[in-house]
Amino acid sequence: MEQSYETKIMEWFRHFHQHPEVSWKEFKTTDKIAEILNGLDVGYRTFNDVTGLVAEMGTGSEVIAVRADLDALWQEVEGVWQANHSCGHDANISMVLGAMLYLQGRELDKKVRFIFQPAEEKGNGAVSMVERGVLDHVTHLFGVHLRPMEELPLGKAAPSIHHGAGIFLNGRISGIDAHGARPHQGKNAIDVAFALHQAVKSVYVSPFEPHSAKLTRIAAGGENLNIIPGTAEVAIDVRAQKNEVLEQIRSELDAKIEGLKNFFGVDIYWDWVDFTPGAEVSPEAEEIARKAILKAAGIEALAEPVITSGSDDFHFYTVKKPELKAAMIGIGANLAPGLHHPKMTFDYSALDFGARILAETILNA
């Protein structure tokens, strides 16, 4: 029976991998999951205004929830721009559906809710689900995600992933164009952009706190090389392991940008977008997952919690419901070259491995 489960999980994975859809457009993915749930005789509900769906098994007033993210990235693969599951969400969907298989026929004295969530890559899919009541009566929430090889090798599982916080700045510098021969008549946006780069690098945080801040876009000028550009678009990516450190960096950059406006006599418009909070891992949920790994795969499979600078909107669930006991399980899969690489690959045996551990975690909870 378990071999047939593994085959079924792999079949589902191949389908999702071959039919990726980007954030908020996971229409066919949602339909396919609904088709699978119909075949498993598992009840579910969809939404009339967003993609995704929520399924339930078991009975009881208390609810244990599990989350899978649905969306793919939009990226260039061998010269072609396309949707691509290089973050492994196709694997996450398949492991969560696989956990359902392992739970079928088991006696569940609590309700188990499966949240198939859109738009993780946009950072606001989790919030959309919370707004639609998916956390009602939920006491514990678990997620699952494949990890890069440098974090976890194949056959290892971590009881929690401690993601960092992340936020992005979109900005526009508005100065004055000028002829290249008369720079004194303009206000060069490129000068301001370079000063901004230096300002970003002059934000100092304790070296004991993992963090980074860097420019990720500077766009200025056109085809004519004799025009000093007065406008430029900029972007900044800020990361920190702790939410309070991220807020410190953001606040300092706000002050520095205000200073650059005054120093250069230009207008700078900026907006902070796509904030994703750092993990607030529940010790209780982490312990439940740790015991599940031991029971499902043995002591040799148990790894330490993963600490990573990457981010995940899974942690919005605990921001919106602080009393929620939550943890995301990390699954080793020999994943390389890395998450978000257009040619990311992993060992497919990790799918059944992850599904079994997730099912045992739900039973433990």
C-alpha cells in the first residue's frame, strides 16, 4: 500500500511540476487539487474571489491546520520567460496531499484543515487566507518545505525552519535632465543613486544579528548618451533574522533617504512593499514535529532546526494570530543548485519521506 502511495504522490508532483502557474493565477492548480480531493472523498471549499482552497478531515471542535503554497515563479529558463516551480511549491502540494493519503482511515479526534494557499511568492497569500477565516478554531499550524543541500541533505528532516524577515523598497528619484556638456544645469539622478548605494552600506547593525541590505535595481538614462538623466528608478532588498532588526534597518534608511533629498535638492519617492515577517516558531509545535520525525524516520533522520535568511509568508499566520502554535518542517532532498535557480532539481524520494513525517506530525498534534 505504501508503495502505491509513493507512486501516487509522484504522479501528482509531475502534474504540478509540468503545469506551473504564477501568483494569484493558480486556477488550474486549484482545479486539479479539487479533482484529487473529489477522488479521495475529502470535503473542501473554494473562494469566489481568489485562487486556493481549504479541505478538512476528521471531527472535533479543535482544529490542526496544514498549509501548502501553490504558486510558481516567473523567470527566464534557457532564454524563455515562463512560470517555473523552482521554489519547490509543487513538492509542497504533493507532500501535503500525500499526508492526506496516510491519514485516510486513521482515527482523528480533532479536525484537520488543509490550507492550499495562493501567492506565497508575492508575500500576501497567507493574509488573504486569514481574511477568509482559515484560522478559525485552529490551535496548531504546520507547513513543510524542501531545503537546499547546504541546509539539509537527503534523508534528514528538521522540526522547524527559522526564516528571516524581508522587505523591499521601490523608489523613484526625480531630479532635472540636462545636456551632457552643461551638467551644472541639471540634477543627475545617477549621482543620487550612487549616494543611496553608499547610504545603504552605511547602516550599521550588530554583527551578532544576521542581516543584509543592498540595492537590487538602478534604472536611469535612455538611448542618447549626451543627456544627463534627471530620473532614476531604484530598489532595495532588506533582510534580517529578527523582525525588530529589520524594522531598525528600515527606519534608518528612511532617515538617510530624507537626508539625500535635502542634500541633492531632488525629490525621492519611495514605498516599502512585500514585507514578510521572520519566523515565530512555537517550541510546542517544534517538539511535536521532532517526535514525529523520530517515529516516522528514526533518530538518524532528525536534524537541528534550520536557520535561513530566506523568508516565507507562512509566518504571517502567527502575526495575525499570535497564540497560534506553528512550525514549518524542513525536508532534506539533495536540492541543488538552490531554491529559485531556474534549473533546480532534487531527489524525488524526499516527497514520500516528507508526506509520512507530515502525517505523523498531524497525528501527534
